[in-house]
Amino acid sequence: RRCSSRLEYMVSCPSWAEALLHYNSQRYVQVTDWRLGALFRFLQIAVVGYVLGYGIIFQKGYQKYDAVVGTTTIKVKGSAYQNFSGTVNIFDAQDAVVPPLMKDAFFITTRFQAQEQTRNMICSVASDNTTNSGRKCSKGCIEGDTTLYGIMTGNCGKYGYCEILTWCPLEKDPKIDYQNLLYGIRNFSVFIRTNVQFPLFDITVTSGKSPVPGLSLFYLRDMLKDTCNGECFENARMRGAVILAKAEYECDLDKGKSGCRPQWSFSRIDEGDGFNFRSIRYLDRNSTTREIRKLYGINVVVDIYGRAGRFDVVSLLTAIGAGLGLLTLATIIADFLLNTIWPRRELFLHDKFLTVNLEHETDVRDFSDTQKTVQMDSKTEFESGYRVLHDGKGKFSENAASTVPNPLLLACPEDEESVDL
């Protein structure tokens, strides 16, 4: 194919540089429809209201946040008693809280069973036959081998179990016995002092040195009431329980740190399985006799989490920028409705999308008359498209007009050199 002029060569036969250095322009169509306009403005107002009202004001998108870090100081006070065969034994916090110090946690004993044992004794089963040496004689009693509870002697003992060298007698099963329960545990008071810091802002906050009910002072009965409406206290006292105490910080430092206080909530997380552990106390100087206790009780674990916020210009600009990006939703929704279900949408689609194929034969016009030029006058009307004026003598003027559906007009004067493609 040959291009008859330099102009046709530049438009229809671009080189690689001309193909690369091009510009795409969007086509905007103004649709006059009050219903669509009202819907579009409503969507814009809704987006702006959401960004300003919810994202920036309610969610405080203008603030920069820092996570809380901290620890607790816990003190437990109270008295309980045990009614053992008509004899009342008093237990205070020092007796019931075992161990006396834990990191962000504490344990209060509600029931226990104690048993004395002697070192380096030989036995095979407990007195109630609930605990055994862990090895049946039928499997062989090998002298020197170990079991879960001691070292086998090589002899077969009672009830078909191998004898072992261990602390005897073996521990009995701690059956539920109301004589082993501690009464009055529900009235124990717990002072939890929180000491937290927000490193980004270099601010330290404490819940106070003096106990304040609901802020740093709690009663065990109130903790259990929040977990199961007080109905699970007897179960927790019998089997034990694990309580999660959550201290949530949500601080607005723009108002000062005086209002930075934790919000407490309590929940039971052991799923009813209870909680227990064992502790020992030696009864002589040589540590040959000991008292082993299996303790059931309420284990409370404190978890501190949250954040603090302070005004930050960068955070505010980021929130505004993200909100402005949501404004495109109004355009997307309006275009979708206009393209799919809006009445008389064919008129919009006709003017919205225009495909110009410069490779099609009908798009290239062959002007065979000599010295034809294109003269676009400033008085050309644009009522229904672009108009080309022709005077009938081989030149273009304002006397005659013909509507051109394609706005791209090509002219190839014959005096220009042909360009081979």
C-alpha cells in the first residue's frame, strides 16, 4: 500500500516512534436527567458523610495510635474456713493463695486433699487401689527400670502390679469431700494495679495506688458472676476454673491522660474442665517425709491490651485521601445503572462509546482533484457533528456543507511526494 501524502503517512502509516508517542483522551458525556443527577449527588453526599462522620470523627481517623504495654501488681486479701469433722480450721490469703506471687495471675485454693508420704519406701498400689505403680506383673517387673512413679524392684506386688521404690503410700484419688472445701472464698478481695506505657508517646499510666471498686478492686464473687451469672460458682469451687480478666485501654490523649482507664471484663475459658495442681511441703529437716497436696481452685489470668491515640496531621490527610477515593463509587454506580437499566440508555451508549478504525478502507478518503486543501473556518457549525464546506470548484468554503460522521479528516495533496509502506 502507498500513502499519497505525508499527512496520510503520519496518520495511517505510523512508525514505531509515532505509535509509542501517542495520547489517549477520555470522552465526557453530560447526561441531562434529574433523576440520575439526584441519585449521583445523593451517593456523593453519602460517601462524604461516611468519611467525615464515621471514618474521621467517630473512628478518630485523625489520630495516630500506639499499642499498650504493661504489667500488673496483684494483692489478695480474705479469710476462709474448713469444717473438718466438726473442727473449724481458719485459712487466710497466705494459706489459700498458692504460690504467693505469679506474673499477671493469681490462684485461690477452693478445695484440697493432703497426704503424707515417706521417701525410699516400697509399694505397688494406693490404699484405695486408685493409683498403681504403672506396670503390671504380666509385662515383666525388670529391676532398675523406671515407671511414672518410681523404680521397679523386680518383685510383683499387690493386685498384680510390680513393686516400686518411691514415695509411699501412693497418692489416693482426691474424691470430692465437702470436708475439704473452703468456705468464704467468694468474699476474697483482689486489688489489681495496672502499670502501662505507650512508648510512641512516652506516656506512663497507672490505675492508682489506692483500691477503687470496679477500677482496681474486685471481689471473687463479682468475677464469677460476670462469667456465668453466678451459677457456676459451686462447680468452680469443686473442680476449679480458669478466669480470663481482660483490661482494655482505649485512650484519647488529646483529652489528657487522666481519663486513660482500663475497662474490665471477665470470662471463664477452661470449658468446665477445671484447674488443679500439686504442691509439697517437707515435714523434717532431712526431707524424708513430705506432705503432698492436690489443690483445686480458681486461677485468674490478667491480659492487658488496647491502644492510645493522639492527633496527627499525616493520619488526618491519609484518612481524607482514602475517603476521596471512595467518591469514585458514585460514578461507578451511576455508570452501571446508565449502561444497564436506565430508560433511554441507548442515546447515552451511542454518544459514550466511539470506535475509530483508521485501517478501514472507508476511513481514508481519496481526493483525486488537484491541489485539494482543507480549510476549517471558525464559523463552522457543530450542531450534529463536524461539517466540511465545499464550494463545488475543488476548494472548501462556507457555501456548502456535508456532515462527516468521523471527526478525523485526512487530506493528501497530489503535489506531496508519495511514501512507500
